Amino acid sequence: MALSTVNRAAPHVSDQANFNQLLRSLGIQRLEALRSHLKPVRLEAEQRLFGSFVGSSHAYFPTTAVISHQVVSMEGETLEIVMIGNEGVSGLRFEGPVATYHSVVAVAGDALKMDLDLIRSEAQRGGRFTEALIEYQGVQLSQIAQRMFCRAFHHVDQKLCSWLLMLDDRVSGTRLPLTHEQLSTYLGASRVTITLAARALKEQGLIEYMRGKLTIIDRASIEEAACECYSIQKELFKARIK
Ligand SMILES: [Zn+2]
């Protein structure tokens, strides 16, 4: 089905699409063309959107949800390689083997779902949609590269601050529903190590952590304590916001 067909139904989808930076970058005309193919969905925390080596049929453009791409070993060890919020899309795959990572919802929220076949047919037509997807793939590759560098060379206290700030940018200051188990998965550190690092931030008055909900209290001090990766990731995040 050609995506250039203008459909004037469901105006709320366009409104929601404006909250996804990648979709917004397409401009009003392209969004109008895509609108009938973008389905609003509610994503629940820890929901798996697709598994490794399992093909996905849809891509997800988060508006308020945050999605985590994770590599999981046979023994269940998990490593987050990138987080995706309202700057991008999860589940893009054009050709070749299926993904070697899982796509899991880190923070519950809303997203727009689009059929992968439709994305492929639209991408083959070229134009702004294709350009935006290629640009985003480049940004995401840089995000992954920075995360790998961070994991290898930076202290867990710094990594925790950088990661919290990256998540905070994507959820706009709301309380973050996070367990220490999740933090340990996302940061590739033991639960004990994460508990000690989070406790230190709490004792310094930089965060509040109650009943599995984390709130950043002193963002400026957390930015000071974060490694250089946060400012690089922030630039990459903003690169999509045009
Ligand atoms: Zn770092």
C-alpha cells in the first residue's frame, strides 16, 4: 500500500506523532501520509516487543515509553546496548538475519506502532522518510559505540549517573520506576555494586529512592558526577530533535 495516500482520519495520531522526534522531523506532509499506518499502543514495563533471533512484524516509535535493546546470553546474563525514547524507533529491520538482541520496554508509556512491510516499501521509495531512518541508524550506532566504551572504561558511579540522566531526558523528569535488578541489567554491574552506588547518591541528597521509584533531586550535581558519555549521548539524543 502506498503511504503517500493522504488519510484525514484519526487526527490524534498526528498529535501523538509530534512527540516522537524522528516522526516530527518528517514534516507535516509526510506525517499526514503516514498517519493511517501509525497505530497508538500502550507499552507496559518489561513487555518484550521482539526477542533475539525472532523476526518482528512491527516497529515502535515511542512517544512517552522507553525501550531497551538487550543482548541476553544462554545463561540469562543481560546487557543493555542502547535505550530508545521519543527520539527514535525500535524494531527497524530491512533485510538479512533477524536481530541478535531483545527489545524490552524499560519504562511503560505510549508508542506508535507501524507494520515493518509498510516501512520497507516506504523506504524503497526514497525521500525524507528514508533519509530520517538512515540518519537515525547512524545516531543509534554512535549511541551503542559510546555505551560500549563507557562499560569498559568508566566507574560504575559515573555510569549510573550518566544512565539516569539519559533516562531522565526521555521521561521528562517523572519518577523513574526502577528496581536495583533492572539497574544492574542496564548497567552490566552486580546488584550489590548498583545498590551501593545508588545508596551513595541517595545519601548525598542527589536522588530519592522509595518503593522502587527513583527521583532525581539534584540534576546539576548528577551531571557533575557523570562521565563524559552523558554529554556525548545528550548531543546524539538532541541530534534527532530538529
Ligand atoms: Zn561513561
